[in-house]
Amino acid sequence: MALTITCPICGKRNGYEFRYGGEEKGPRPDEKDLTPESWCDYVHMNKCVAGVQQEWWFHRDGCGSWFTIFRDTTTNLEKETPEAKE
Amino acid sequence: MKDIKRYSPVEFKVTPLKIETRDHWDVVMEYHNEGDGPWLVDLSHRTRLDLQTGNLDAKKPFGITIPATPGQSVLENGLLINRMNGIQSSIYHLAGDAIEMPGETEYTEITEASVFLAIMGESVFAICEKLSALDFMDKNRETPFLYQGPFSHVPCQIVTLSREAEKSGVVLTCSRGYAKVMVDAILHAGEEFGLKPAGEKRVTDWISSL
Amino acid sequence: MMNRFNHLPTLKIDTSEKIPFTFKGKQYYGTKGDTVATALYANGVRIYARSLKYHRPRGFYSMDGECSNTMMEINGVPNVRTETTWLKPGMVIKEQNVKGSAENDLMGFIDKMDWAMPAGFYYDTMHKPAKIWPVAMKQIRKAAGIGKLSPDHHMPGKYDEIFPTCDVCVIGGGPAGMTAALAAAQKGLRVILMEARPWLGGQFDYRTAEYANRQTCHERAVQLAKEVEKTDNIRVFTHTANIGAYNNNLITGFQIGTEKDSFTERYIELRAKSVVVATGCIERPLLFENNERPGVMQAGCALRLANTYGLLPGKTGVFSIGHDLGLEAAVALHDLGMTIPMIADIREDGQDPVLLKAVMDRKIILLKGWVATEAHGRKQVKKVTLKSLDGTAEKTFDCDVLVASAGFTPLTGPLVVNQAKLKYDAHTNFFLPTDLPKKMHAAGRLLGYENGLSIEASGHLAGLKAAYDCENCSIADLGEAKKAMESKPGPARGTKLVMAPVKGRKTFICFDEDTSIKNVKQSIDKGFDVPELIKRFSGAGLGPGQAGIPGHNLPLFTAKYQALPDIKIRPTTVRPPLVPTLIATYAGTNHTMLKRTPIDDLQRKDGGIFRNIGVWQRARYFSKDFTSRKEIENVRNNVGMLDGSTLGKFRIHGPDALNALQRVYVSDLSKIKEGRVKYTAMCNDDGCVIDDGVVIKLGENDYYFSTSTGRAGQTVEWIRYHTRYENWDFSLVNLTDAMGVINLSGPNARKVLEKVVDIDVSNDAFGFSEYKEFKVADTIPVKAMRLGFVGELSYELHVPSSYMKALWLILKEAGKEFKIKNFGVEAQNVLRMEKCHVILGQESEQRTNLLDIGLGFLWSRKKTGYKTVGVAALTQAEKDNSRLKLVGFKMENNGRAPRDGALIVDDRVRGHVCTARDSFSLNEAVGMALVEGDMSKVGTRLAFYEDECNGELIYGTVVETPFYDPAGQRMKM
Amino acid sequence: MFFKSKPMWGKKTKLKSSYDVVLIGGGLHSLATAYYLAKEHGITDVAIIEKNYIGYGGAGRNTAIVRANQRTQYNVPLYKEALDLWPVLTKELDYNLMFNNCGNLNLMHSEAAMNAARMNIATAQFHGVESHLIDAKEAKELVPALNISEDITFPIHGAMFHPPGGVVRHDAVVWGLAKGAAKMGVEIHQQTEATGISTKNGKVTAVITDKGIINTKQVLISAGGYSASLIHGFLGIKLPISVLTIQAMVTQPLKPILDHVVSSGAYHCYANQTLKGEIATGAHMDQWPNYTTLNTAHYIKHQAEALSEFLPALRGVRFMRIWGGLADMTPDMAPIMDGNEQVEGFFMDCGWGYFGFKSCSAVGRHMAGFMATNTCPDILKPFALKRYQEHKLMGETAALVNYTPDN
């Protein structure tokens, strides 16, 4: 397996240049509305999808951007859209 | 007070032949026995700037238009301007008279943040290939162009200035703290091709030939 | 020494040049171009090794390292495949895994003990009674393993690495691979061609049969190779084994250097847009009793011994084969002088008529539908029994070579490790790749083609498909190539798994692990009914040959034994590396990339003892006294200088700079005044402190801030991460390496500074927690802060890195009269501990938050609306009294300090010591510990349980903090 | 002459329409739970549902290292019990699990690391587990191949030496437990995939499989790396888990050269010699979730670079085979064991990361107790899912885990 990630700035690069930043969970919730459950849900809980998921990546060794991609966790290949299934 | 000196993080173990003192730096213009190339030159004393703003396209540093596409560079009057991303450019002063720091707050001087090296000569990409998986020969890129990526495991900015036979060469920067190990790694990789340290003059001549 | 042919066009040896080497302590000579195995063969060696389990004699069987038969120790390196290792002058070669010699192995008797060792016998034995197991285990360990490696083995040679990029990578330099490379190169693409042997040509290279139009295969190979070599945009890596293929076409391999190269071996990791796999075939072993007796060898092996290395494999050779290459080899070897009493061909029909005629012309007996059933001879083949497939007729011949080969096995490794699926194909009897990965193509013999023109047409087509992937080939061109391909003969019919009836007790399906077909049957009977499980249970395919011998036969046999339909025949998994690869080669150049501060050399000159701290190298001590007593006392009494350059340093500016800081820092930064230093902290979402540092306001929405050494690398990432949903306009510049930091601390610090600056640095003009910019000697620009981490009057001077040396030396000179000395990281650790200033990761851990470690005062509760990271967790956890709390403690009765890491216990663990020292400054033992909330009250007695204390506890008491200068006067003076 | 063989875990039977207990996953935790349900609680109407074959997942892919020198008092006793069970199980199952009690050396590369190790050692000793801090020279005496010179990236300061640890033949544990469980009536259904769990009024009623519906009141999901995805898919329960691929490999077999398990946190690398003579090594993980179990070139190179430094003799041996498995990592490096909390009758045993093998025997025993009595044993209580929302991470790791920036 050799992951490549497409950085919106630098293009397709070796996956090891990047850091994984977690499942896409939406914007930070407002702190005042957070219960222990909803806090935990946002901070710690994952869906662990075996399939295509939207997720964050940081181009650590490159341009320093945060961005999301769709990736099939069962093949480690990027997808254009969440539905793409080959 | 006695003479205050600024030091580059790079120290080549060869004898300088000609030294020029500039803004407290002792700049080696030429080393003894530089050979026929390829060469490695320390440019750490050369001014580098960071220009960063959400409004980058409105900026014209030193009257030069910043390339619109990230990864593209432009070389004009000895100044190399590299578009890094949507909001950021690096500016390298490669040759010519000293530049003055622009007054706007969007500029930050980063000369001291990195080690600045040039590798020149026909076999430069054979050397690079031993240290990085980045594709310097990518036909879809036009020189000069910028890579931000790992070189000898360290995140670098590498600008390919030319891929034309003996004019071939790159300049690269990485965190200053890596200077010694980076130079060692490059010299080690270049050994089989006869890579040798050279003085600033090689770069000045090279830049003017481009 | 055997006579060598020296006139064949296919030869790769130069008999005029002799190469000396040592084997079993004696000097021998090989010939230039020899492999180690062929040199030994030429010197009469026939038994190369003994097998792992039964110590059976083993000989030259294949040519490409398919099994461990010819593995030896060379120059101290064990398990070298001598068939694929070229002889070099002075090599020292030894046999392995023998008591005595391979010829006469004292362990040979084990071969007769196989009845006691059915598949998986270990699991059912040696554990009753329990105490025999440790004894038995020692014996097993001694018996297991093949080669010996000395614990102080030093690997000679130069190891290198390269990471090339290309458009098309072709794996395999045979006719299909070369044709593919040429096709892609003609489209203007950058092509890399990898070939495992030192020369191009593949199976064409050693064959003198006709390719087409009276040209021999060998001549064709030479012609193609010349064309490849003169094509500029094909880069050829010969003697380069492909070892891995990964998605997105990352291909790995390693190249063995020649005398001209600067490396012994080098690791190659390349990225290609498209890949063509043209790796060809190896031979599928024939299964019969004693099918691995020395003297039994594959057809290609016998042919190559003669044609490539000039060695006639033996005087008399019986052939039991299942393919035309076997017939071709028989004809060729006959012509070179071998007596061939008989060829048994498994096939009833389908032989190439030209070859049939050649066999007949030579009056060699050919029996169709016959097969070898047993090889005889204790150490070497002396005789062979052959039978008709129906078992009704039998013949026995004397011979010294038995060429045995059932069929071909495609080398699909690179495809399979890159996730191609294999499907059993009844026509070729191959596992053929079905779902090829994107932009990966297969060509040549591995698809079943045997006709030379077909092989090349398939190579050409694959080369164009690869070019198409690179958008350099039209659909029309592709269509034409496809048509050309279809006009050539299709894949050849392959032979099924055919065996004459044998019990299989000495019929080996895997040589490396001595797995017989009897063992496979036993495994299946026990419920291990799929090849993958049989592998695990019986060991078949797990040896150094990487399943080169059993890879094809095991699934076929498993299916046959269970009478499974074709559709259920499942191949075993292939795992990389596809060729065993030295750790030295994989490691390559192995650069260690660590950072040095701008005054690294000065610190070393001053006797600094360095340690890695994160990505940096830092001076931890300045003497061999690791208590750092002198350094500590000098800071407390005079003045010390610490290189703090590794601290993270950043500038943040732009319209939303303050917003970004408010998001990540727990303090309210809207209130910082210019000229002041604000100490604050960042938490993660758990409220756990991840970083602390200072923030300085340079102007409106323009700040300079510092981070701890460990966090510098992640700070930009962190701030951008936590603002990634906001469309904020702010700029971050990492100045960590741009600025060196000198920490000037101690009661004399001001006196030193006064000497080198022109401005007023009195306490009134430059007080605690204040920030100033000034120049030293009118030249060196300094950002100065008054801080108190070590608890003394202290200046933190931030200086452009190029000036660091100059300023350091100026201060050192100026401080001479005030007894200025270096201090290192350990001294700082103790000094700050006496002040109860925390170091993150030392006094904090994942379970503790900002409040737990006593930094709650940094949290500005009034600051709302910024979604500050960690605040939600702090609010929720605030009232939980069971959490760990950081406390200070002193030891009872002037006792010594507990060791760091000691536990605090009652009947269970209640906490642990973070840092504790016998303090020179205080003349008593003090420390900080994390304890459960109910034990955190001042006055609580703590019982310390140290490692190796044997239950003897020492005691201390929770006290008020800090220990040193509680009023904090010294740092403010 | 040859021993006559019989299928080790019984003839293949047809799936029934109901069982007292259904265990999803044919790995070690499931097999051990089944074994102890039958052995200690007399519950034998149990079905193990395995999509592939038993031991296909982590059970067959780990490098079989066992030890009990964890960091916290919650973990040490559990692993100690597991360690003590190997010889017991060998006897009970009449199957040689090949426990090689060779001891583990965990290398320390700085003064700070030595201090951190001291806390683990004190914790171990406090709980009656043997573990000692030794210096570099002593480490070299135990492992002569060790490079204790100063000129490597992470010079060795010493090691945490844990004599009771070692290596167990992982496949043997799978087959032995399966044999033992099957003998008492547990049914093992391989090539059977669980596709859902039915609930009614907050109670488990059935497990849906590709071979039919099974009515049951109790179900355990203990499917290694697949657990989190199944639990979310079947019941909508999200877990604080990231599923990563962890890789391991072996070299060609050698005569004895390494007598202990050697590991290094700084180098992200461990190595031990198997009974067959191969050097088994691994540890580095790619930090992004994936279910591929594929190996990476990056990893092999990393491993070679690390070994080249601290066990340089191994530069002369060749890597032979590499494979991958899944590790379901939690933020606090401690597992999640829970039951009857989210849904009545639903139990989970997951989040083991790469510790699942070491713990399987003891955990199976306690999970069996939990399921048989519907009362959580004290030893498992700290591992409940609720700890994450109560801000009570376990402390099994001191460091912040790195695989997401919001650790």
C-alpha cells in the first residue's frame, strides 16, 4: 500500500508528507451547549467507516494546508465524491 | 566594540580562496579547488522574506507580479518569488544589490529561519533523486517552479531554476537547525558525481546566465 | 574441475579469467561470469545443503532462488542464494545447517524419523509433563534456523538508495518487457526497465531454438537489448530485483552493484504513472518420491547450466517433463553431449512438431503420458523409476541427472501484492490475474503465451496501454496493437497437476520446510482445509524460497485431494518482499536528521553532554556529575547562561490574528499591553495542557509568541486545524530557527546585561514580565523578556540566529567577573522544580488537565464566544474531586528524595512522583507528584513505593508550593 | 505409521435458529470467552460467527509477544492473570501453546525515559509482577547483538527488563481454544458473516447473518479491528476508536542470536526470534484509519533503518515476509469492555489496539463471567465506555496519542 493524497495546493503527493486529521464532523460546536455526551461525541467518537469517508489531512511536509478528501478506507484510495465506488 | 560577525549554519571543510565581508557576514566568493561541478553553494546570508496575507494577489513585491498558481515561481532581477499557497509567497534574494525590507506588516524577514543552498551542474537531479522522491523532471512543470516537500526527510522549499544541461540547478531552503545534517546528506549523495562546495560567485554567474 | 563449453553464443562466462574463492576452508577457482552455485557445480559440488527439518541432501534444482537448496553463508552473511549471487574474488563460502558437512551430515538420520513428525506435531507433543517443554524448546531452537549470524557481525559494503520517478515502469527485461519498454518509449515517455538478472533477454537469452525467420531466440534477445540500450528515454536497471508493488504504482526493488558502481546494493523506490509486469514464469515442480534428491533439476536449470554457464549438468539425463521447453532442453543437451535414455512427457499430445521431429531425429525415446515416480540414490540420483500415467507400465533407468518439470508457474507477484485478483484458468492451468489494479498491465509469458511473436505482441500492447494511461497513445494505436496481438497464437495449453500414484511420504511439496504431500493431507484431515491454513499448520511455503516451490502446487494439490471444482481452487497469498532483501539494503543510506542550535559548537567546546530532545540535540549537562550541582548553585548564587534556542517562536499577524490566538489559548489575550509579556497555555479538547509559552503584542493584530520545544513543529498545524472552519485572515510565520535564545539567569544577570547594552535595564525600567527590544553593540537586535522559570532574576534574549555566537561570546566575556557559567537542561529542570514550575509531559500527562496541574489561573473564564479549545472539558470536569492533582512534597526526617517514577500508595496506587531531587538550594529533599484528589491537601502524608524497594516505603508530606523563594522576590528583583 | 487425524474443532454443523449466546468474531477474545462460558459457567449453547476462518484477523497476524508490564494498576493485574494462564491453558487444552518465557527488554533512550520506566516497574512490582530497570551494559549482556554505543540516533541508556514475559505461539492458542470450546459443545461457524443485530425495547433479540437469523438474548461483538465499524453499523453506537493497519514481518531463519524480546519506543521497533529462528519485527503504524491490512514500503524501510542502528548485526539478514493486521486504537491506549449498558444483552470487547493477544485468555474469562452473571466483574469496570465522557482517560499512555491532532 502506498497512499497518495491530493493536496489542493501541491497536487498528488506521497501520503507520508501528510498528517491525518480525523473524520469530518462539522464545525466546532458552541461550548455553552455542550453536554458531556455531545462533547464526547464531537471530540472522541468516530464512525470508523469501512468504505468511503470524508476526512481531514494536513500537508505537514509541504504547503501547510488543511483540507478534506474522500477516501475508501478499505482500499486506501482517494475518491472524487462520497458515492464513488468502483 | 570589536568586530561583530554573523555566522552561517553551514561550514564547509575546504579552504576559502576569496572572502567578501557584507553586513557582518564573511561571504566566501570562491573556494580552493572547486572542480568542474556539480557544486554546492551556501547562500544562507542571502535575504529571504515571507509575504503572507489574505489579499496576496493585490501585492507586487519589488514591482514583481507574484505568480497566480501555487508552485510557480518567477525570477526577475535576481529576485526569486515563489507562490506557496493561496495566501503566502516566499521571496529569495539570489543576486544583485541588497534589498530593503518593505514597510508593510505583511512581510516578515525569514533569512535567519532557514539554511539556503544551491546545487548546480548537470548531475544535480541524479543527486536529488537519492534524497527525494519529488519529480524534478516533471514535464508538466515549467522552470522556475517550487516544490514544498521532503528532501532528505526534512520539509524543504526547493526551486528548480533550470533543467538545461550544465545550467541545471536548484536552490533549496529548510529549517536552519538542519543545516549541518542537510549539507552532509547532500555532499554524501553527490560524492559519486564529484559534488564539491563552491563560493557565491558560481551562483551569481549562474543566475545571470539564466 | 569440469570442462566448460566456451564456444556457445549464449554463454555469459569468460573461461579465460579465473576467480579464486574459498569453500569450506579450501581454495577453489571459478570462472568470470559464474554464480557461486555454478562455480561450485563446476568444481564437482552436488550436495549444497541439508534441509531444515529432515537434513535431507539438497542440490542445484532451480536457477532463480526458488528454494533454499543452494543457500550458503558467504562472507559471514547467512542464507545467501548462491544461484543468484555472482562470484567475486576472495569470497568465503560455507555450508549451513549441517553437523559435519552437507556431504556427510550427522543429522541425516532424522530423515527416517518423519513418522514421528506429522504436520503440526509440535502442538501435540512436548508439553506433558510441563517441565520438559523448556528443555525441548532449547533443542528446537538449536535445530531450527538455517544460517548463522554472529551477534557482532559487521556488514561490509556501501548501501545506497534512490527514489526515481518515471512515466512507465516495466518489470522484467525479457522479450515482452523489452518490447513494452520500447513501445512506451517510442511515445516519448520516460521509461524505467527493471531486470533481475545482470543482463536483458529473459528466457530468450539462453535459448537457441528458432524465434522466427531463422533467427534464434538468443539472437532476438540481443537485438532487442541493443535497441533498448540505445533508446535514451529508457533507463535500464539490470541486476535489480523487484521486491514490492503498491497502489498508485509505487514500485520497490534493489540493485546489486558492479565493480563500476559506487554501491554494493541500493534500494530503489520509484513512482510510475503506469506499470507493465512482464516477469515471465518459473517452473512448476514435478511431484514424485524423492523429487528433490540432488541431481533432480528443472529443465531451465539444466539448459541454463549448459548454455549460460558452459556446464553440462551430467553424463546421463532422464527427462520427466510436461512442456516444450523440456523437449527443447533435451535436444540441446543431447547435442552438447548428454546421453538421454528417455524423455517422459506427461502430455499425451500437443507437443511442438518441430521439437518432436528433433527428438526423433536424435533417436531419443519419448514416451507420452509417462511420468517419474521415484528417484533413487542415497545422496544423489543414481536411478529413476518412471511409470505410465495409468500405472500399468514401469521403466527404470540409471542416470546422474533427472530433469523434472511439470509445467510453468507465472510470476504474478508484483500484480498480486498490488491487489490484483487471481483466478484459476483451466486452459493454462495458471492462476491468471483478473482484476488488475488501475494503470497496471501484464504481458508476456506470465499470461500463458509461449510463442515468441505472441509474447512480443503482448508486450507491445501492454507498453501502449501504459502510454495510454499517460495520455500519450491514441485509441487507434491501441486497437491496432490489439489486432496484431489477436493474430498471433493464443496462450498455450498447460499441464494439469499429474502424479503417478505414490504415498507421498517423501514427495515434497515444499523443500524449505520439508513439507510432504502426506503432511498436506494430514493438515486437511485435521480441518485445515484451505491453502492459507495449510501453510500455517504445515509450514509449506513459509521458508526462504518464498513459496517458489509450493506456491502453485499446494493449491492445486489441495483442490485435487478434496476433489474441488476448478472455481474453488484458491491460490495462496503472496507477501512482499518478493525477493528476500537484506536489512542493510532496505536501510540504504539511513540519514539521521537532527537539528542543532546556532551555538551547538560552542556548547560542545564548553563540555556540553548532549541528548536528543525531540528533533533537537541539546546540552543536558556540563559535567559528568549528573546532579548538575555546580550548574545549579551557580545560577542560584551568581549567573548562568542556557541555550534556549529550541523554544518555538512565531509571529502571527493579520486581521484575525487575535481571534486565532483566543481560540487556542485559555487566557484572554485581548488585554495584553505592548511591552508586557503574557504567560499562557494551550489545551487540547480534553482540557489537557499541550503547550505553554509567552505572548507579546507587537502591534495591532500582530503578536510574537513562544511555544515549548516539543510543540514548535505542530503549532502552525494546530492553530490552522482549530480554525479550519472559520474564514479567518491571519498569517503565521514560524521563526523557531530564525531566533536563538539565551537564558541569562541568576542574581548577577542584570550586572552582565548592563555591561553590554546602552539602555536602562534597571528593575524600574525593565521590570518582571516586561518586554524590550534593543541592540547590543549597536548591531545585534535583541528581543528581551524578563521571565522567571528558574526562579531567579532572568532575561530571555531572542536573537537572530546568525548573531547568536557573537552575543553568546559577548555575554560570556562580560560575565566573567560575575562568575558566569553554562547551565544545561537538567540544571534548569531542577531549578524550575524547586519553584514548582511544571514541564509538560513531566508533571502532566494525558489524564491531567490545566486545573489538575495548578495552572487554572491562566484560564480566563470570562472570555466566551471564542470556542476556546479545551474550555468545555475544563468546565465539565472541574467539580470532579477524584482527578489527579499536582502537589509539592517534602520528605520526612530529612530523608532522601524518592526516585522519579516512584509510586504513592496505600493499599493501591494513589499517584506517582513526577520529579523529585535532593535540593542543594533548599538543603532538603523536595518533589512534585500527581496524586488522587483526596490526597492533595497540604499536610497529607504520602507513602512512596519505589522500584526494588521490596515493600519498604519511605514517607513525605504534601506541602505548600513553591519550595524555593515562595514569595517570588528573587525573580522580580 | 502416521497418526490418524480428525478435524480439530468438530464436524461442520448447520447454523441453528437460536443460541443462548452469540459471539461475533472468530478471534482469540471470542474463542476464549466461548471456552470459559462453557468451562466455568456451563453455558454451551454458544455460536461463534466468523466471516472468514478462525484466527484470520489479529489472532493470526500478531507477533505473539506477551507481557504484563503495563502502566496502570487497572491493566497490570489483567495482563498478569493472562500471563499466568498460558501454562494452565496448555495443560487444560492438552495443546502445546509453546510459551517461550524468554523475558522482554524494553529499551530506554533517555534519562526521562528511564524515569518513566521506573513508574511502570514500580507498578509491576507493587502488583507482584517481576520487572527491573537495568543499565545499558546489563542489557548488552542479555542481548549481545545490542549496539550500546553513543553514536546512534537514540543511544541506549538502559532497559526495562521483564523476565516473566515472552512469546506464545499465536496460532496454537487459536486452534487450542477452538478445540477446547468445540469439545464442550460450542459451535464455530466459519465463512458466516454477521450482518446485523435486532433489538426490541432496548434489548437484543437476534443476530442476523448471511446464513440466517439467530435468535438470542446475548451477543458479544469482539471482532478485533472490525468491531467499531460493526458496532456502529449494527447499533449506531459510535466509539472512540481509530482503526489502523499495523505491520509485522520476519527475516529468514537464523540459528539462535536473540534470546529475548527487544523493543524500543523511540525507534518504534521490536524484534524477537521465533522458535523457527526467524527474527520477527514490527511496531511502526501508519497513522490513518484503514482496513486494508496492506503493508507499506515506508514501513519496511523504517524497520530496517531502526534495526540497523540498535541491532546492527541484523543488517546481514534478509527480510522474508511481511504482513499486516488491524489495530483498533483508543485515545488512552486501553480497551473498551462493556455490556448491558447501551443495549440490554449487548456486550462489547474491543479497542485493544495491539494488546489483544496478550490479554485474550484473562479477558475471555472475565467477559464470560460478565455475560453469564450479567454483573460486570470489578476488574473490568474501569474499562467501560462511559469513561470518555466523564473525562477519565485510563492513563495507559502518558503521552498524547498522535493519530489525530485533536487527541
